[in-house]
Amino acid sequence: MAQRIFITGGAGFIGSHLADRLLEQGYQVVVYDNFSDFYSPSEKRANVSKRLKNPRYHLVEGDILDYELLTSAMKGADVVVHQAAQPGVRFSIKNPEKTHEVNVTGTLMVLKAAEKNEVKKVVFASSSSVYGVPKYLPLDEEHPTNPTSPYAASKLAAEKYCQAFQTVYGLNIVVLRYFSVYGPRMRPDLSLRSFVERVLSGQPPIIYGDGNQSRDWTYIDDAISATVAAIEREEAVGEVFNIGCGNRTTVNQAAHMIISLLGKEGEISPIHEPAYKGDFPHTQANIAKARKILGYMPSVSLEEGVKRLIEWCKTVRQMR
Ligand SMILES: NC(=O)c1ccc[n+]([C@@H]2O[C@H](COP(=O)([O-])OP(=O)(O)OC[C@H]3O[C@@H](n4cnc5c(N)ncnc54)[C@H](O)[C@@H]3O)[C@@H](O)[C@H]2O)c1
């Protein structure tokens, strides 16, 4: 019997790609998602619609804060991948309570339900934002964690709950700190998609701050390979992993790359708005640990990944 993987937030960007990969690899998949209205629920419906006829795919619409429903939906799961969250650094600055409720209390509910169901492993989707302002680059997993936003604080608090459940209840935990994941189906609030959408509609990309901040952008397929390895590899248990590319590119460079790939050089230039509090200057992952233990080998360059993102954005626009 194929292993049963329970994905919270499995209708979202990363979660839906994970569901697709796991189905391809023969797993049974249960997606648990409340189709939150943080961004268009219809995009999330589109992410799951093609899978609904697959007998190895099951969708449960529910909130991770609904402990009873969550616990019963999780019955029979071998591994839980906890992707559901209230994402967004800027959102969290305006709505810290909502961020806390979903990301911290919600994670507590997921861990309790996993423990109750005697799940073999929980893989938690954390974030590079837990590091805050870097003291050195590239960031390894030992770098101090100094959250600079309610979102980052909520992800770190959730990591700590994971650790506590491992210590107290013996739950097997793997923590993945994703670095700026991008690609088809990505969230509209994230910079690369917003740049592509704006240039496609003849508008300049909006950059917050001077654009010299840099990011380690990670293509979705690479992030999914790491997540599948975290599910499958015994040695991953009890560990925290950086999931990035190992390189960094400034926001200015990324915006210009998009303008150039869309053939709008000389016609469109980015505009700058004030930096927002909670943003951090640079991210760049040291991925040695993920390479060694997860066999992780990111393989998609930023240019190639952005080309694929552009193609997807064009398709979505045609369907609107
Ligand atoms: N995308 C990135 O670059 C990135 C980087 C670091 C960490 N992460 C983390 O990865 C995970 C997935 O991120 P994403 O970009 O795919 O976001 P996403 O918003 O596309 O996916 C999250 C999913 O969770 C669902 N959800 C939200 N609240 C819920 C609730 N209360 N109950 C049930 N489902 C709920 C949403 O409907 C959505 O489908 C998140 O935990 C996020 O914090 C993402």
C-alpha cells in the first residue's frame, strides 16, 4: 500500500506542486486546505481541479484551527507536510494577530493531531525570514535567529513547537527553511510574480527600497525535490535544513531581467517605493547540510525559472 501523505495548505503554491509530484511518484495524497482568501481562492481551486479525479488524491476543505475535523481528516496518514500558513511579511505587520493565530496556534493544532494519529513524521515549512538581518553570508542553519517581523516570529515560534513536540511526545520532525520560492502558481504578493504581471500589463515593476537588497530565489521544482527527500529520508528526522539555491541576486537585477526577457528594455523601468519595516537586506543559503543529508541539488537557474514563470503568467492572463 502506497504511503499516505497529508498536506496542510495543499491547494496553495508549494503545497499543490508537492501534491502533484507525490502523485507522480505513486503516493496517496490528502490535501487539507481552507482556500483562504489571502489571495484569489479561484487560483487555488485551479491548482487542485485536475487532481480531483485521481483515486489516490483526496481533498478535505477545512481549517487547521478546526482541531476535530483536522484530526479526523488526518486519520491513516503516514507523513504530514505542514504547508498551511498565513504568509506575507507585509500582511503580518498590519495583522499580527491573524498571522499568530494561523501560523502558531494552527501549527500547534497540526502537531497535536499528528501526535494523536501516531503519524510517523511531520515536515514543517518554515522560512529563511527566521534569520533576520544576516550577521554573515551565506546563512547556515547555525546562524542566530532574530525575526524582524511578526511573520518571521510566528514561523520561529512554530519551529519551537515542532522541537517541543519532538522532545516531549517523540514526534519525528523535519524543518525546512525555504528561501524565496518562485515559479508557476506562485503567490501574487511575491515580488517576481508581481514584476512579471506588471510588465505584462505595460506597467513598471514596483520595488520597495533601493532594490539593492538581494534574495536567494529558489525554483519551485527544486524546493519540491528537497521536500520529497525530507519525507523519504530517515536521516532527516530532528534536523533543520536551508532550502535555497546558494546564490543571491539583487531585486534590481531581477526586475531588469524580467523587463529584458519580456522585451521591454528602454520602454519600462522599475519605480521605487519606500522600504517597509521588517524587510531584511540579504538572504543567501548555505545548502551544504541539505546537499549532504537530503541529497538536494538545485538545478534551475534564475533566468530559466523566470522564463517558466513568465509562460505561466501569460497563460493565466489568457484565461481571465
Ligand atoms: N513561497 C515562499 O517563498 C515561501 C518561503 C518561505 C516559507 N514559505 C512557507 O511555505 C508554506 C507555503 O507557502 P506558499 O507560498 O505556498 O503559500 P500559499 O498561500 O500559496 O499556500 C498556503 C495554503 O495554506 C492555506 N491555508 C491558509 N490558512 C489556512 C488554514 N487556517 N487552514 C487550512 N489551510 C490554510 C491557503 O489556502 C493556501 O492554499 C507556508 O507555510 C509559507 O510560510 C513559503
